[in-house]
Amino acid sequence: MLQASPSSFVILPAVAKIVCEPGWKWQKREKPMQNYDLFYVWSGEGTVILNDEPFSAQKGSCFLFRPGDHTSATHNPQKPFVLTYIHFDVEGLVEEVPDPYRKLRETVDFEHMLARYVRLFLSNSYGREEEIKLILKQLMIHLLRVDKEEPEERKVSNQLAQAIQEIANYVRQHPGINHRVEDLAARAGLSPRYFSIKFKELVGYSVQSYIIKMRIERAEHLLVHAGMNVTEVADALGYRDIFFFSRQFKQYTGKSPSEIR
């Protein structure tokens, strides 16, 4: 996008800065993303799923979703997201597209541009559309600069983040396995203690909390969509005690398994 002229950017009406309600959840849609979406977190904590890969999201987390991407997200109700999203397209051949994800260390300039973009979009100011396109081009240059000029330590950090995210995805895809921290750490090539620290930092949940969360989410799916009863679901997810399963399920969802079913 470095070579794209500002006039080639197509401004779309889906743009806002929002304060998410505690129960907010961005559900995965059957149809993939139809355009580009710049998604920035001002504050809060949660998880963004991009093409089945989980990313921890907090202040400074910046995503650039692309056409064809599948996305979803949840947040911590105690620390809800405040976020800006900007949908847009680019006409013609697009080269040098910014990376899908990075966590910005210096956020002041980027946030100023985001705020200016949203204010202009909602106004009828003279030259509004032309300035919006210029700001959007500036935002893309800013992201490309961050991606291109990252220091070696950030490259190492990205490799670690990728390893942790692969483990998180493995747990998500296999919720019925009796996962042990030691085994998961070994898969990542890390010590259990360091793995646990980095997992909480990058995913936003402790290892054990994430394992339980994935089990309960899978349990909800099986109860609602697979026609399985409570005993069958508990057994499929490795629970030996159905009463413990029911208590844990209610603790995380606020409802008993039988109520969901």
C-alpha cells in the first residue's frame, strides 16, 4: 500500500470508535471478510481469532484484516474493549500490505490519526473525503514502517508469540484432552514456568483458565448443535464427575448444562 495513491483508497461507511458492553462478542460469520478492516484496541483485554489463530488483544493491539479473512473476538467483561474499526478498500493492484497483527509500543501519533479520521468521517467539513483518504494512507504507512523497522528483539518476540498461539490453537481444537502445562510447554520448547508467564501475557488467560474456557465453549456447541445429552458431553470432554462438570459449566456461563440444552 506504500505505492498506492490516496485517491485509490475507497472509504466505506463501516467506521466507528466504540465502547463495548460487558456481554459484547464478535461472532464468526460464515462469509469471509469482504474488504479491509483496520481494528485497533484503545483499552481492555480479550482475544481476537483470525483465521482460527488466537491473538491476545489489549491497548495498542492493531489488526489489519484482509478480504477473505475469517474473524471473531471476545473480551473480558471486567475489562471491556474500547476500539476503533475502519473498513475500506483499495482500487487496483495492492502491494506491500501491512502485517495482519502488531502491538504498537508508541501509540500517541497513531491514535491521533485514528481519532481525526473518525471525527472527519462524521462531519461535513470541506475537503472531508480527500483528507480522510490522506489519513488512511498515513495510517498504512505507519503500520508498514512499524513492520519493516522492527528490531531483532521484536522478531524473537513474534516467534515466541507464534509458538504460544499455536499451542492455544491446539488446545482450542482438542478440548477433550487432559492437557498438562508441562506437556504444552514442551511442545513450545519452553520451561513450564516461562511458558505459563508468556501464555498469560499473550493470550490473556492462565493456561488452566484457557483450557477450561475452551472445554466449556465446546460443551455449549455440543449441547446446542450435536444433540448430545449432558452425560455424553461431559464424557467427551474428559470429565469423570458430571456434577463437577455442571458446576464448572454454570460458573463460566451462568447457566446449567440442562438449561443450555
